[in-house]
Amino acid sequence: MQTKLLSSTYFGPIDYFAEIFQGEEIKIETEENYQKQSHRNRCSIYGANGRLDLNVPITHNKTIGKRLKSKDALIANEFDWQKLHWKSLESAYRTSPYFEFYEDDLSPLFEKKHKYLLDLNFEVLDTLQDLLQEEWNISKTDEYKMSPEGVLDLRNEFSPKKESKIVTPEYTQVFSDKYGFIPNLSILDLIFMEGTNAEGYLRGLEL
């Protein structure tokens, strides 16, 4: 059984979750140095004007040291980012087939104040497991290894700055009649559009 090593994400992209769905054991890196402009604190949805990035603001506390570890990344809750994110999701997906089906389970994530980004991301994972009726074998790392043995290291595989290596077949999106199909958006886009069919879609992707 091969273990996959992934970074944490905030409602990560479809290719990220394809790896989880098709994996047997998943480890989430918690001891790495925090990386800006990554899926760790950002997700991309399909807004009325095309791709829309939702970012969780992070407090950059220099007293921690020169390098900020992902597990120490503090959410800047002085900004009302949760309200903005939820309004953006409502605006984008209110007319989607499954938004109303999932909104009561998702909305608490945008009301609870998490101190640490990593805690938020793990609660996102737990919520998605419940929504998709999955039981993922997920654990956290307890030390950082540059080149870990015996695992498939995917920590730097998923980035908003580079194109996915996984081809995501088209499915109907809310605004696809205006801007066409946008591949590899947040898992939320797939869930709101495909509902329980999301599982088969993710398991069927060629990694």
C-alpha cells in the first residue's frame, strides 16, 4: 500500500481530490514552511465573470522566525473574509443543482472562527468526507523530510501557478454557456454541479 504525501488545501482543486479518492493512505504535511499564493489558503470557483479566487487572509507574524511553518499560519480574522467567501459561493452556485442540498452542512465553516489555517483545512476535509460519504485514511506528518522514502511525494504537485497534469473531462458548469468549461476548479464546483456523481468522476480520472 503506497502512501501519498500531500500539502493541506482550502477546498482544493479537482486533481488534488482525485489523488485522495484514488489513494489508500494519505498523509498531510504539517511541518513544511508555509508557501504563499498556493492552494493552502486559496480556492478557485466559477463566478459570473469567470474564474474567481477566494483567499483566506494570513497574518504574517515575524516573531515566529524567518520561516513560517504551515501549522503556525494564523488566519487574519480581523477581515470579514468568511462572509465574502460565502456570499461569493451563493452568488456563483445558488442556481446549481446541488447547492441547496449541501449548504446547511457547509455554511458553518464560514461562521466558525478558526485561529490556525491548518485547523480550518482539516475541518474542510472532515466536512467533505461527510458530504461525499467517504472514509479517507488521512493522518498528519510529525516531522519534515526533504525526500521521504516509501511515499509518493505530491506536496508541490498542485499549484495555482501551473497547469494540472490530470485531464478533467467536461461537466456542466453554471456559467459555461458564457465562458466555456473551466477545468480543475475547486472541489466545490464539482460537488455543487454533480452531487453524489462527484465520487465516480474523481475515481474515473486518469492519474
